[in-house]
Amino acid sequence: VTIVIPTWRRRDLLARVLAALAPQAPHAIIVVDNGSADGSAELAAGSGARVIALPENRGFAHAVNRGIEAAETDLVGIVNNDVEPEPGWLATLIAALERQPDAWFATGKLLAPD
């Protein structure tokens, strides 16, 4: 699984999502930075993520599409920079897809932190 994270000027949020994903051991993490000037791209690279640095904010859909194009795995997960996946999140989604071989999409449940 390759995780694609589009981001723009939210280094603080990006740090949290990268920390939450690291123990889940995806094959790769691609951060598509929409022209941030806050060190987001450098943070992502320092965490081991592959970075696609766009020269300007091209929007969410463009960033996601660039990340999907760069992925080298059959499965791609799209994760916003403002979420913190629970431990086991990725394994749970993969298991759900394996139980339903005709499924082409799986999503987690979004919960407020409180």
C-alpha cells in the first residue's frame, strides 16, 4: 500500500499524521506538497516519505492525482493531513478488501478526537 497525503501549509498536522502512519508500515508514503513555505516538504522527506513538491497550490484533487500517478503499488490510500489514523487502521482496511475481492474501495470511519 502506498499512502498519498496532499498537504498545504500545515506542517504541524503533517507531523502528526506521519507519526501515526509510521508504525503501520505502508510500502511507501508520498506527500504531495502544494507549494508550502512552512517546511512541510522538508519534514516529510526527513520522515522518509517521498515528496512531490508542487510550485504552487494546485488544489486537493490535483495533488491526490499526482500522488496516485507516482504510486508503485496496487493499493493506494488517500489520507488527509488533518487525520490521525488509529493503530491498526491500515491493516483493518487491507483485511476488509481481502474479504471482499470484488471491492475496489475501503474507507475508515471518521471520528472527532473528543
